[in-house]
Amino acid sequence: MEIKTLFISVETKGFNDITNITDAVQNKVAESGFTEGNVLVFVSGSTAGITTIEYEPGLLKDYPAFFEKICSSKDQYSHNDTWHDGNGYSHIRASLQGCSITVPFMNGELLLGTWQQIILVDFDNRGRSRNIVVQLIGK
């Protein structure tokens, strides 16, 4: 088994911007030359998250609406008192979401379900350049 660490850069808009990164991750699996193993997909930063969903118009509306219900951007957060950047909610949303997932692959292909795509969610209150670490363990 070997380990390879690669990177993906994504420009986001913030405000629950959801980006489908499945193809970019699959390309990194192909670039690695591995045929079988696991790929860790990790976003650096405390206001973004990684997960899988069915990337379709309904969920692209429902997912941000869900986070607004459980962690409203209109509420007051002590983080805002410390840094005065107004993004306390984005830190909480990102911590609930999680910053990484691991996906197995075989024959050089991600073993995702038919309707399952890997997404990056930027919860921050402004756009950012996001750095995604793609670390592969395989053969």
C-alpha cells in the first residue's frame, strides 16, 4: 500500500454554496494510478464541509434550508463578539457537517451509489478559495 496526497482548488460564493466535486475527486483517483484503496477528501478551514448527497435541484434548496432551521444565520453568536466577522453560524454549521469523508475505490472507480455525489459546502458569509486535500491509500 502507498499513500499519495493531491489537492483540488475550488472557488466558492459562500452562503451555503454547494459544489459537486465528484468528478474532480475521481480525476485524482485516476491521476494517482491506484486501482484499489480509499480516498480521504478533506477541506481545510473551519467554515466549510464535505459530505455526499444526491446533487439535484430539490436538495440544493433543501440542504441550505435545513441548516438555516437548525443554526440560523440571523441568531447572535459569541464568535461574532470575538472576531466581528458575522460568521459564527458558519463555524457551527461546518462542525455539524464535518470536514471530511472517506470513499473506497476499486478498479480505479469511486464506489459511490448511483445517486451519490461528493459535495463541498461553503457555509461562510463570503466567497473563498477552498483547498481540498485528496489523500489516497491504495495499490
